[in-house]
Amino acid sequence: MTASGPLADPRKQPRDDEFDIPFDLPATAPAGAPAPAPIPAPRPGGIAARAQALANPGRGEPSRGVYLDGLNPEQREAVEATDGPVLVLAGAGTGKTRVLTTRIAHILSLGLAWPSQILAVTFTNKAAREMKERIHAMVGEEVEGMPWLGTFHSIGVRMLRRHAELVGLKSGFTILDTDDQIRLLKQLLRAENIDEKRWPARLLANIIDGWKNRGLSPQQVPAGEGAAFANGRGQKLYTDYQARLKALNAVDFGDLLLEGIRLLRENPDVLADYHRRFRYILVDEYQDTNVAQYLWLRLLAQGSRNVCCVGDDDQSIYGWRGAEVDNILRFESDFPGAKVVRLERNYRSTGHILGAAAHLIAHNEGRLGKTLFSEGENGEKVTVTGAWDSQEEARAIGEEIEALQREGHALTQVAILVRASFQMREFEDRFVTLGLNYRVIGGPRFYERAEIRDALAYLRVIASPADDLAFERIVNVPKRGLGDAALRQIHDHARAAQLPLIEAARELVGSEELKPKVRLTLRDLVASFDRWREQMATLPHHELAEIVLDESGYTEMWQKDRSADAAGRLENLKELVRSMEPFENLIGFLEHISLVMDVDSGNGGDAVNIMTLHSAKGLEFDTVFLPGWEEGVFPNQRALDEQGRAGLEEERRLAYVGITRARRRAKVFFASNRRIHGLWQSAVPSRFLDELSEKDVEVTESRGGSGWGGGQGGGYAGRYGYGPSRFDQAETFGSSYSTPGWQRAQNAAKSGSGFSEGRSRYAASESARGGRIIEGELIAKSTGAPSRFAIGDRVFHQKFGYGEVSSVEGNKLTVQFDKAGEKKVVDSFVDAA
DNA sequence: ATACTGAGGATTTTT
DNA sequence: TCCTCAGTAT
């Protein structure tokens, strides 16, 4: 097996023998070791033996290890129930990961299985990495013998590479990401003469993904659904798409599972091998599994039936991408005789936070029901604060954070969790003004950046010349005069001669068909690729990457670019090259990148975390700010429109996830007016606010004193008003929140001074003026050392690019940025241009 | 082949 | 409002 099956840690050179060992022998067994059938004895001196010795000083009875100490009774029950199916319902902060990792350590130390006989699946690489680290902490090096610890996708690839021929692929198949997928679909749509305006490729990609999530092959698509796209051509397009993938020897992410299912179903011998191999199966975040993943798991679990799924139905927030909460709700009937363990003891949050969250989530109907409790203090109440508009919301949160900072709290322990990323901007702008360090988590991913994808495309063409999608991507990047016309010629020839694009190009160069200029350029390009491919054998791959980027003119292209982000892009390219170093070779790196494509974002010191609620799942912070709790924003209007009650319940689970991220302080905000897509809209507080238990909530005024009902000349309360909405009539709204601010707001709402469409525009300009006044005060207060910049200076800012200083007040500058417009920034954030 | 212009669309995200 | 994409003008 030289075409490299990926290992759980792709940075290790794939071992040649990995797949040649019979499945019922452990991959890690030393040569000549006895086969551990049916139950392997602990190897002398092995981890299991050591653990047993530790656990049972003076006794021969192997039952209990030190690692079990400190588990509560339920956790211990979940760890020790090794036989048969187990469902662990683990509420937020109840030690879910701990149970999972301890269970693995337990299985290993009792010698119930070799490391290579345990299948442990997670959703994200991050989760897999963490699990691996924690197991390592418990059992040491033995974790290195666990090749089947990984994400659904990485394990899927591993199986497919081994048996590629059985599903019509070659082992070196490439994995397409969403971008490649869409470009391919665009080609298909064009070939079918389908109007891409009416039937966008992106939509088709989503539909196909949806089918794949549900485990449906083209033939299995329900007739009605297959007809829904492009006047009945959906199913045909799906079929064509799969055919194209096969022709390219490629798969998309969905195929990694779908083809895996097909492989197991159509090849009983292969399935039987895996049944023998996997004595124990563990699944993290089971509530997030989709139908395909469920089917895949069920196939594999039919062997040993020792399957342990850990999840929390209340934290199922990925329904929109195919996750089926049903999978967890149905576990007991899917796996008869299953043991269900509930973990309800929360180790993370204070009583008030838990109480508020529990009361909220109790409004959902379809749930298994858990009641979290903690033995800690009640702590601070959850606060609910109204702001006039989103700018003021950001200002109020900024001030609270500065206050926390003054009290000595670390910014890394503060998070702002938003529903949608458009909400982040307001905070970024505000924090730039304040000079408050922040980091956005989850934004555009490293690998999605154009420059990274371009660089990778070059490397892909070098590594696998038949990668047409990669070739297409970079054939004219940087611009070298090989435009549409030239590409079409190459395409035509490739199709006629049945060759990959780059080979077709090579032949065309030798003919008279191309214009002389094009011919020369293309000849150079083909020659360059030949040269690079030769160098692949002699040069370390990261050096090769550097050479490729330089010689292709790619680096130069960005060096010449004067736009704001060019510097950052060059930095990203350097980072990419750096990240290649630990890998054994180019192939290994590309394999890793196609599945992981995630570079550890260097923890840039003390900074506030800004992220979406979705990406906050699994994390925890001392203080959590939850802005934007308004009807339409959260719960999100589209979720309600498209998914109805199910959508509302998922939004509510999202709210639950948000609150339960907080250890000590949860602070909810809403704004009465918000600009959405450039239009000011008056907003109604989210129904979720009223679903928080009053005993755990305190309604406060925004700290800046300029909130609704607050200060700033006492101006806002009178102008404040809700637009007409069903929420106004809702009975729950007549709640007895009793702070002055809340009551004033209610009075204002009842007095009928709600804004009409026209007046909400008026409100917008008023609020904008209010904003500047506040900002003026702040700036006036913060005059520090005189700035090193003067009016008229040219400056460069990491985020906004080049600009000219138009005013200087202390260390705060007002800069007219060429691209980003006028911004106020702290001078330490800019450099002289 | 590239630069400009106007329309349209704009959640959530992993692999 | 602001960004992306497609189509047109140079």
C-alpha cells in the first residue's frame, strides 16, 4: 500500500503494513505476539498491565483503575458499561468528553481490546485531536496505536482508500471541497443549458448534499424531489455529477460516507472484516449525526454491538445540514437492550445560569428531558439589557468588557456569541475604536482563502497531473494571457483525445492550433510543471512550494497588489509553507489538507472571542455576552419561515447552547433598532427573553447610561417604541420584570408611540447622532500621549488597508481609508505607509 | 483580456 | 449597506 492510507495523525509516515495485517490481529501487535482472541490478555509491561497494577495493589482482581477516581456515579456507570449498546445523555458541562476518554482508557486497561480495535468517531478534527490528547494523558503512548480515532470523514477516507476498486475508484482519488464541487456543477449546468440565474449551482450543490446526507444515491432519490430542481432535471444532474466524479477519480465529502455505506453493503466479506476488527465503537456528539452517518454506524455496530453514543438532544443545532435529532431520540429502539445513562450533574455553570437555561429549554417539546443541577453557588443572575440600536449594544458590551478587564479578568475568558456573522462587524468596529483586542473565531477559514486555494491547486497539479479542476483554477492565475478562449481549446482537445487538461495542453503546444503568444506561454507553463514535478523527488516539499510560488509569479502577483489584504495574503502563503514542514511528503500534506485544511490559529494573546453560537458549541467561558436577542434575528426569521416549529425549537436549543457556555456570567442584550441589509428596522425583543426564568434573571440598564430608559438627557425612553407585532399581544409579554428600565420600556410600548415604517428611518438618524456624541466623549476622555501621526499622514492598517489621517485626538486617529472609508482607530493599530 | 457597471442577494458550518 | 457575479464596454 504505497498510495498512503491516511492515519489518524497524518503527520506520520503511513506504515506500509497497515492494511496488510489480517483484521483480527492488532496493528500494533509486536511481531509474533499471540492473536488476542477472543479477549486479548494485557501485554506484560503494557499500559493495561501497568494500570492494573496501579489499580489493584495486592489484589489480583482486575476491575477498577485509578482513572475511575473522581468520576461521579453516573459517569462511572457510563464508563463501566462496556457490554452492549449504551446511550449517554450528557447535558452541557457534565463531563461528556471525560466519560468518552475514560471509557476508552478503561477498555484498554482491562485488556478488552487492542487500541486498533476501537473505533472512535467525532465530527470535527478539533474534537478528535482533543480526545486523542486526553487519552494520551491517561494511557500514554498506547493511543498511537489507535488508527480508528478520527472524524467520520477521515475514517471514511481510510476505508475507501483501502477498498477503492470495490466502489469504482482508484486508491489515489482526490477529495473535492465545496468550491470544486460548485465549479463542477456549473460546468454540468452549462452543458445542460440550464439558466444559472434561476437554478444556481450552489443550490444544486445543497440539494445533492442533502440527498447524500440522507444516504440517497441517485437512483434512490424520491421522484418528487428529483424533479424539483430545474424542471425535473435534478435527479439526472445528480447522476451526471456522480459520473463526472468517477471520471475524475474524485469524491466529494458526502461520498466519503455514502460510498463507504455502499462498500459495506455490497461486500459482506469486507463488512465482516470490520465487524471482527471493531470490538468497541464510540461516537461523540451523536445528536449531530445525519442519516448517512447513522446508517454507516449501524452497519459497523452490528458486529460487536458494543456501541456507545454520547450526545445531548438539547444541543442539536445542525438540523439544517442534515443532522437528525431523531437518531438520538430513537436510539433505544434502534439498539434494543440499550442502556441509557443520564449525566445531569453540571460542573461548569452557576445555579442562576443553569436555572435560566433549563427554564428556556423546557419550552421545547421533542426532547428526552434532563434536569441539570449543580452544587456550586447561584452566582450572579443572568442579565438582560436593552439597547437603543446595535451600535449602542456594541458600545455597552465594550464598556462592560473594559470594566471586567479593569477588575483583572482575562479577555480570553470573555466571549461574544452572535447568531449570525453580520452581527460581528458592529463589535469589531467598536473594539478597533476602543483599542480592545479581539479575535474572531470561525470566520472565513484558512483553506477557503483564495490565495491558499490557488497555492494548493499548483501543488495538486504537481502531485497529480490529472487533477483537471486544480489545473483550471490556476492556468491563468496569475494572469498570463491564457483566458477563456485558450482554455476552451484545451478543453476541446482534452475531451477529443481523452486526456487530462495538462496533457492536452502539452499536445496543443506541439501543434499549430494555438496563437503564437498563447502557445509560448502555455509551453512555459507545462515545462514549469514538468520541472517542478522532477524537483519533487529531490527537494523538501516545503522548499518546492516556495519555488513554485515564486517561479509561477504567484507571489509577485500579490506583492504588486496594493490592496489592503495583500500583505495578509502573503503572510498566509508563508504560513501555508510553514505548515507543510512537519509532513513527510507532498502527497501526505495534500491528503491532510483535503480533510483537515485547518491551521492552528496562533492564540494571539489576551483577546475577546467573537464567534457565532454554532461555533461556540463545546467551548466555555467565564463571561458570555449574548447580543441580538430580537425576533427575526434570534430566533432567526428564516429558520422560522422554513422550518416552522422545528426551526423554532432548534433556535431555542441554540439559545440554550449559548447560555450554557457561561461559567460565571451570562449577559443577554437586545437592540430596539437594527440595520439589516442597510435598512433600519425596529425590532421586538426575542420571545426567548421571556422564556428565561425570572428568578434567575436581572433586567439592567445598559452601562453606558445611554440605553433605552437610561441617561443621555433621558431622551430615549420617550422616543422608544416597538413596532406592531404579534409579540405585543403575547400574554407572556405582560411579565412582571420590574426594573425601572423595563417598565418604562413597556409603558412606551403601550402608549402607542410605535414607529411606522417612515418614522423608523427618523429613529435611525437620531440614533446615529447619539452615537457620535458618545464617541466624542470617549475620545475626549482618552487623550493620552500625543500621537506620532499628523493630519495628512499616509498610514496602513491591518484590517482597513491604506488611508490618510484626517484628524488626530490624543492617540485616536480619524483616518480616511482608501477602501474602507472613514474609521476611528487607535494609533498603535496603524503603521506609517 | 480586462475594467467597469448594475442587479440581486445577503443564516447557521464541517468535512 | 455592501459584496459578488455576470455582462458590457474598451
